[in-house]
Amino acid sequence: MNSKIKIGVSDDSSGLVINYMINNNRLKNADLDENFEPYFIKDC
């Protein structure tokens, strides 16, 4: 698979935390930085 899987996250502070965890490899035993990317969704 050459493309990354997009994870929908909110565009507020919780989405920024998830984005940080993905980009800085903060989730142990997961290769999220290689396989996934955040997709910001505007919520209420």
C-alpha cells in the first residue's frame, strides 16, 4: 500500500493532540507515522 490511511480528527485541541501523537511516534507498538495521517474535520 503506497498511500496513507487518513484518520478523521476534530480541528480543535483534541485533534492537535492526536496529530502530535501520530507525527511524533508517541503511540507505542504502532507504526502510525508511516501508515496514517490526520484529516482535520470542522466540528461544532
